[in-house]
Amino acid sequence: PRLKKTSRLIGRSTAECLSSGLYFGAAAQTAGLIDKLKTELRAAHAEKKIYVLATGGDAQLLARAVHFDAIDPDAVLKGIASLAAINP
């Protein structure tokens, strides 16, 4: 099942609670990983600006709850196509 944005954190049915938990859990997990990665990259490599690109089918949906610098749902596929083109 795909993620879907829910309007409330606490649902009124089992289905609403599961949907809300999946959406807000994925958003919190993504935001937490981004923060940790930024912290580590800054410490290890003195990076000042870290660009966050969201990819995949749920990128637009998660962008409602998580800050991304850019969104390209097809970035990975474009990258694979570029590699295939230079490595026939």
C-alpha cells in the first residue's frame, strides 16, 4: 500500500490509525535521518550547504511534512539511464 497524507495524527478507526502512523512515522524517520546525515557531513567534511533531493514515488507526499531542497521522483531512473548511455 502507498503512503497517503492524513489530516490528523490520531485516527478514529483502525484504518485511520494505521494510515496516520505510517505517514507520520515515515515523515519523522525521513526528517530524523536527514538531520543526522547533515550533522555527520558537517562534522566529517566541513560541509556548509547540504542539498537534499527527494526521489521516488512518495517524494511529493513526504514533502508536505519534510523539507527538501528539490524533488525529482525519477532521479534514480534518470541516473541509471545516464550510466547506461555512457556504458553501452
